[in-house]
Amino acid sequence: MVMLLNQALCTNQIATNENTKSEFYQILGSSLSKLSTAQNEADLLSVVNEIKRLETMFPDEWLTTYYIAFLDLKASFSAPIEKQEVLLKEALLKIENLKQNKSANLSEVYTLEGYYYLAIIAQNPAQNGQIYYKEVISAYSKAIAYNGENPRPVLLLTLFKNRMAQFTGADQSSFCEDLKKIELMFSTFTPKTKLDPNWGEQQLKTAQQNCPSQE
């Protein structure tokens, strides 16, 4: 009798967890869908605020924290100087929190950390580039070490090294060939869920515009 009761309680708990998870994905999906119609920084930050409320409701879920940091970083590239520091500070805090979340995808977390240092460099390329370029490379390399099939850190590291080569004179003759390989990585990559990070293809297509057509 006791065993049957325990089994029933366990089954009910599983059902409750599944319902909670379903609710979480539904709300997050609704918030993220608004990004496609975001016209400016204000629209972007409105979505961030929605996700922040969701993060409070579901504190153990890593995707809310991830998207807050990701969208803060995206907004920082076009935000007025006085807002950039606030966005970058919050993004870094969220990234550090993600590192402590056992359910977080560390390959995506370290990709985000590399993206953070890239945003820092973008504030003052001449000064910050010399200071933080190693952090960018290190973070993307860690992301690749955690998951070599993740196309995002591979792409971002390739693009970053290509930009550096313009100043260092390093050989980048394989750049377009490397992008073609990354294109294949994107075509075979499947995120764990529909809401897991799956961005980067637009950056890839933009970079390939300067490459000769490959049939």
C-alpha cells in the first residue's frame, strides 16, 4: 500500500513538473516571438523586461538568464554610451549566474562570454581590442571544447580572427572555405529544444557576401 502511494505521488510530481515546464516554454516562446517585430532598442528592452519577470517565476531555468544576457549584449552595440555600461554590467552578472546553473549549456554560456568581451571591444576598439582580445578567443575556445558541434562559437571565433588579421596581417586565405564548413555545421545542428540558442546564420550569410559563389 505504501509503495503504491509513493508511486502515485511520484507520478503526480512528474506530471506537475511537465506541466510547469510546458508553461515555461509557452511563455518564453511568446516573449521571444516578439523579437521578429522589434524595431528599435526600446522594443528589444521591452522583451528583456518580459523575460526578467519570467526569470523570477522560474528561477531554476537557464534559458531566461541566457536570453536576458544575450539581448542586453545585442542592445549594447547600438545603445547610447550612457546605457552601454548598464547593459554590459547586467549581461556579465547573468553570464556569471549561468556558470553556476547546473542545467545550463556551458558551450552556449561561454559563447555568450566571448560575445560579451566582443561588445566591450566594440566600445573602444583601438584601446579595448589590445586588452580583451585574449578573453574573446579564450571564451570561444572553451565553448568549442564543451561542444565541438556547436556552430556559434566556431563562427564567432572565425569572424573575430578574420577581423584581427586585418591589423596583424595574418593569413586568412582559408576564410571563405572555413565559412563554408561552418555553414554545413549549422545545417546539421539541432538544438535540444525549439527555444535553445539557434542564432548565428544571419551573421554567417553576411560574412559570406564577400566570398566568391560556391556551387
